[in-house]
Amino acid sequence: MTAGFRIFERTRKAAAADVEKFAAIPVANISDSMSRLTAAGARLRPLHRGSKLAGAAITVRSRPGDNLMVHKALDLAEPGDIVVVDAGGDMSNAIIGELMVAHAIQRKLGGIVIDGAVRDLDAIRAGSFPVFAAGVTHRGPYKDGPGEINVPIAIDGMVVRPGDLMVGDSDGLLCVPLEDLAEVYAAAKAKNDAEAAQMAAIAAGRSDRAWVDAALVRLQCEFVKARA
């Protein structure tokens, strides 16, 4: 095999039922349920019009500015999959544009994540197909390789392995490891339900704020009275 220029078969994948469950929970609540330690960084923003991203990852490690292996990943990906590309965060050349997004939509994929730049922003913004990227440039990509498909990648310290669950909304992106899905979902669902109850209490004017003063006392905050 040629290290750095190879395509692996994906042998693990988040189930459709898990994707559907996580899609109903805000990314912030999932993140809180993972100890707030996992994130793809604030640079990666949704560029599309409003829809949630959720699906199993097919991963790509590409040479900065080159999208040959991204094209192949789009052909290999299954309906609902999220193509997640580690392009090194480079902004010199766009990795995808309107044509590749149209191909992904035609193949019924779940979204594209680019740790790098895209182009044809107006077309992406006009549609609801989920596209997250770190930036935009008009300069097009090269198609020479090398790169790898279905290998572990990292985006700002967030490790993504083939088949892991990707979720994204206006707050950003998150990867939930396949082996942690059940535990994280239970915690995120409980947090989401608790926040819904809290919102109802706020709306009814009966939100309990005693915890604020209790925390200040516990942390030994000094209360200073004004002098006469």
C-alpha cells in the first residue's frame, strides 16, 4: 500500500435510528453531555440555510487545496452519510463548490464538512443541504492527490473516525464516537428535557434562581456594603 494515498473500506457506522435520535437534540446539549471537551473549533460554520446536520462520517484526509479524494468519497458515501474532510484548514483553494454539492444532493448524502475553504457561496446559502466549512475563496482546487479515505482524522483536536456520528447546527459541529452513542444520548436527552422544563418555569415566572447566591457563598464571594 502507498501510505498517504489509499482508500479503506468502512467497517463501522452509526445506525439510522441513532442519527434520527441525535438530530432532535441541540448540539450544545450534546456537547455539555460530553463534558464540553469535544469540538471542531469555532471556525467551522454552517454556510447553508438552516437545516440540521446529522449522519455517519465517511472521512477524508486531503492534501491542502486538492479535492481528488473528496470526489471519490462523494461516490463511495451512502445515503445520509456526512463526508468529513480534513484539508488542513488551508484557505488557499476551495475544496468543494456548487457542482459537488449538487452531486451530493443527487446521491442523497447528509452533508459535507470541510476543514478548509469552499466556493459558490451564494448557491450554498440558497439551499438547505448542510455544508460546514472554515472559509470561502474563489480559487478552485487541484485534482492530483494524494489523500486517504476512511482513516481517523482530526479537526482542531476533535478526532473523527469512519462511522462516528456527526451532528451540527448553528452552534457548530460535534463528533460522537460510535462506542459512546448510548451513554451520550441518555445524558443529552435528560439535559434537553430538563432545559425544556426550565424554559416552561421561566415563562411562568417561577424559575428558581437560588442556586446563584448559593454558588457565590460556596465560592466565598465577598458581599461589600456601601459606606454611609
